Amino acid sequence: MNMSEQLEVKYGLPREVKFCKRCVMSNQRPVSEIEFKHNINTKKRTLAFDEAGICDACRANEQKERIDWEKREQELVTLLDQHRSKDGSYDCLVPGSGGKDSAFQAHILKTKYGMHPLTVTWPPILYTDYGYQNWKNWIDIGGFDNISFRRNGRVMKLLTRLAIENLLHPFQTFMLGQKNLGPKMAAKFGIPLVFYGENEAEYGNPIADNSTSLRDNSYYTFQHLDDLYLGGVSIGELREKHNVGIGDLMAFLPAPADELMKANIQVHYLGYYLRWTPQEVYYYATEHTGFKARPFRTQGTYSKYNSIDDKIDDLHYYTTYIKFGLGRATYDASQEIRNNHITREEGQALVKKFDGEFPDRYFNEIMEYIELDPQRFHDLCDKFRSPHLWANDNGTWKLRHNVNNDGFNDNR
Ligand SMILES: [Zn+2]
């Protein structure tokens, strides 16, 4: 009898753990989470693999090789020509933190394509010094108008703690605001185009992602408030039990569909039109907007320039390691393998060395901020480990399967 068939599987993840033959990602990776519609019991859609054992993210990346990028750029120029402002008003909006991607987006739209972007920022939960400096440089050196939206701090703190307690998801409040703020502000200011960078969430459908019509994409819109959850708690319960008014929650929610529809906003991914290589985007941002990597390695991985704005970011990837067996080195190495910067073997070694490293640099500060006992966080982690992924070997947690094939239940 196969023992693994008896083990509980949490979050509706695939029972059998498979690793991509090209990168180091597994089939446990959730994709396209529409998080404000989810509580912990919602089954997650996960990264698909084809018959050859290659993941959709790798296949999507291979397709970039076959894309006629000149034609794609021409599509972009046609789109921009229809909307470029002649009177100094804003004609596009770039949401971002001033990290390498948003810095590249805003700068190239302005300088190469003659657009007039408004940048909007949903600030990190807890800024790192480097994140704050990069945001400032983006605006001051890159040269953009910016609206930085400071939300209700009491509610931000409450929702962040609830998201950890109920979903083990420290980053949910940040991700929701980041996704929702852009289209809402575009509607307020009557700005016709919103540009995100790469469409990472939609690996399942790499072709049809050039433009997101608000008509058919509920990611940016909502109809029924009662169906929504924040921090794994329904809106109704938040109002009753936590003494939070609907007005306090609006900043975290998408705009009503009819409001966006009336404003006729289009959401586009620049990564559909322009070839997107993270390393080149990094060099571009360094040169043009004063972007700086951190001089030290990010805990849980080997890189210094990916998503370094928020102190909670490192803890977020620690929780993906707990819930899905996938730490930050797995995410970073997979992307670099796809872009041929490292080999799969190098990726495997990096995962072995860094995945799951506990991010203690900012940990106590974060716990203090959300008023959670550090020991309670560790207890929550153990509660959120799915038995089909984790074995407790005499008091030490071990992954049953890993990309190096030397996990607790791998055939060693
Ligand atoms: Zn892959």
C-alpha cells in the first residue's frame, strides 16, 4: 500500500508532488488566486504540467522565443497613439513601488513612447530603507508625478494579522491594494490606460493576456460585497466582530464594476508588448531611475534585487515554503533557469542551500507591528503544514519530496 495515499492534503493541492523537468518549480504552486474571494477552504488552482513534465511557466517563456516582438511593439504604438494626451493631462497610469519593474515601465512609456504617466504607489506594509530610497529615486531621478496612498493604519494592521492567523498569508493586504489601487485611481482621474509589467499570475493562459477587459475580469471589480473575504474573514464578520466599517475596507477592495465600466479603463501588461527579461529590466532601472539593489542577500534566497521594498516580503516567501513546499530560492531560480541565466543543476543547489531559511532579520519587528506573539507565529506555521508535504522526523520538519530528490519520502 502506498502510504502517501492516506495523508491529508490541504488547500486542494495535487496529492502527488511533481517537479518540472526544466525549472525547479513544483505542481504545488498556486496560480491566479483571486484572493478577496477566498477563505482557507477554497480549492486552489495550481501550476499545470504537460505530458513531457514541463510546467506552464516554462512553456510560456519558450513562447517568448517565437513571438514577433517587432509586431508586438507596433501593436503597443498603435494603442498608445490612440490615447496619447496633447494637453498635458495624464494618459496612462503605472502602479508600482519604484522597484525595478515599475521603474522600467514608467520610464520607457514616458521617454521612448512619449506618454505622460501618473505613477501610483500602494506603499509596503513596512518599508525597508532600500525600498523607501528606491521609491524616492523613482520619483526624483526618474521624474514622475506620484500619488502614494497611505491607507487606514489600524485596519491595515488588523487585516494583516488576520491574514496570517487565518491564511498564513502575511502579504495579502499588500497584494490586494497593489492590484486594486491602479484601476480605481485611473477611474477617479479619467486616465484611459493602466499598465502592469509582467502577467505572472496568468501562466495558464499565456496567449490571451494582452489586454484585460474589465467587462469579463472580476479581478478588478466586484458585484457582491457579501461574497468577499479579507484576511480569510467575510466582510459581514469583519463588520460585526471586528468593529470595522465598510468605509474602512474599501481601500482594500476592487472598484465596483459599473464605476470602472463607465470610466472605460483598459488594463494592459507591458510584458505582452515588450520582451521582459528581469535582469535587463534591473540594469535599465539602475541606469535611468537610480534603482539600487540591497548590498546584502535576501534571506531565503540568493538574490539582491527582487522585491526588496517590504520587510514582510521575506516572511511571505517563508510561508509559501510552509504551505506549498516552495521557498523564495525556488521562485528566483526557476525564473533564472527559464531565462538561461543558470542551469537546472545550479538551481537545485541554490534551492538546497537557501529555500526555507528563516527570515529573522525583520521578524521581531513585524511581530511587534501586528501584535502577534512570535511563538504563536511558529505554532501557526506547524498548523498550516500540509501532511502530504511535510513529515515530522523526531521533532524536525522535513519535506517529503524536494527537487533534489532527497526528501523524507524520496527514493534515496
Ligand atoms: Zn518549469
